Amino acid sequence: MCRGGRMLAPTKIWRRWHRKINVNLKRYAVASAIAASAVPSLVMARGHRIDSVPEIPLVVSDSLESIEKTSQAINSLKQIGAYPDAQKAKDSQAIRAGKGKLRNRRYISRKGPLVVYGTTGSKLVKAFRNIPGVEICNIERLNLLKLAPGGHLGRFVILTKSAFEKLDSVYGSFDKASKKKKGYLLPRVKMANADLPRIINFDEVQSVVRPIKKEVKRAPMKKNPLKNLNSMLKPNPYAKTAKRMALLAEAQRVKAKKEKLDKKRKQISKVYLVFFHALLPIRMLAFVCELAVSYVILEACIVWMTGKMDIASGWHFCLLRYSIL
């Protein structure tokens, strides 16, 4: 019996783990990372402690490569002012958050200085490898993951003299090809001066640029030509005349209809109205009498049909009721 069981839809080993990147693009990235390590603002923005460092990029003598002891390596870092950055990396060690604690990566810490040496088999590798946060790399095998950890440019790099002199042979220059990389030339800079705000604010540039647009030009609201006459007149100037003619035709139709109805209606005279109002009470009385007679006849018929009275007596009853009314 398996208590834990297997995971659902396990990760396949034939997943496409790696991505192919052009060689020239990788060299471009490494060259850019090396150039960024020589800009103090980028190095400080990445969080390195370089306040006591005399210069950036920091190049030291080749005597650094002969150091064998870690204590000597720490003293040399203190002499050149790079130890505060290493101390920062040591103090930042903490336990990782999440499941990584269970997967052999329990502790995390910040990055310290990167020591780049030029002599293969140098002794400083064993001396510096035990200092927390400090990493070592050969100039001929520069690693982009060390030059720009996390994709952030500006790693604090300590170069030895021999390593600094080998840069031209490894990566070449703008007009001289590299000796290590066949036919490779450094990419030319797009701008000689990268301070773009300063270039824009030059008097020579400001004198030829157009002035700032201070007025706000808003887009006009689109109007429906079927509901707005002025917007309809732009594509169809005849619309105004057509609408006026339609209104006039409608007015003529209304007038003709009114005249036609007036002709069909009869005019009532004032004499007829006087007689009509005078005879109205008499007509109402006659209507009431007719209604009463009808009621009496209906009552007599009901009595006769029920057999309670003969025909003669029924007619006598009807005349009696009518006389009473």
C-alpha cells in the first residue's frame, strides 16, 4: 500500500526545458552586462555597497591571484573597500519561504562582489570560495548568470590586472576582431552620449523644436445627420429645401382635410337650438311614460302567464295601472 501516492499528471522528462539562443545574442548580453558593471549608478541601484570603493570599475593588481588563505582574502577585500558588500551578503542570509526549504535550497542570501581573474588555475579560487556572497569567475568563461543575477544589470565586479587586459583579446573592440571568438566585433553604441534629457535641453536643440502645444484640442462629438439638420446639410445641402417642402405639403394636406370636413358638416341654426332646448323636457316626459307603459304591459303578461288572472281582468288591470300613472 502506498500512503502518499503519486502526483496527478506528473511533469514529463521530455518537456522542452531549454531554449536555443543565437550565439551573437548571448555575446551581446555578456558584453552589455560587463559594460553595465562599470556604471556606478547601476551598481548602486542593484544594492551593492560601494561607498568606500575608490573607483568603478575596480581593477586590482595580479597579487590578488596569489592569495591562498580565506583570511588573506578578507583582508584584501577590506583594503580595497569591498568588504562591506560581502558583509551585507553574509548578514542577509535567511530561511527561504515556501516549499524550497524541503528541496535542498533552504537558505537564501544577497549577492556580493564578483571576482574575475585572468590566470587559469589561480590560487585565489580556494581563498575566495568560502566567503558568503563572493563569487569567482575566469575572464575567458564569463557567466551571464553571475554578471546579471536575476536579469538585473550592474553586478559589483572586481577585476585583476591580467583579466582586464584580456578583455580586448576575448571580446575585441569596435574595429578589431576578437582573438578568442572568430570574427566577433563589439556592437557599436547607438548614442555617444546616453544622457538623453541633457541632449534635449541643449539650447541648440530647443531653438529648433516646435513650441509646446498648450491648447487642448478635443475631438468633436459626432452628430447624427438624421436627427441634426446642420450635420445633414454638409453632405446634402438640398435637405433644407426638401424638409421645407415636406412641411408645406403637410400643412396643405391638413388644411384640405379640414375644409372637406367642414363642407360635410351641417350648420345648425339658432332657432333650431332654441326649439331643441324647449322641447327637451317634453321629450324626456314622453320617454318616461313609454317606459312606464312597457313596464305595466310586461307585468300583466307575467300575471296572465302564471294563471293568476284571466285575459279580461288582466287588461282591466293594465288600464287601471296606466290610469294611475
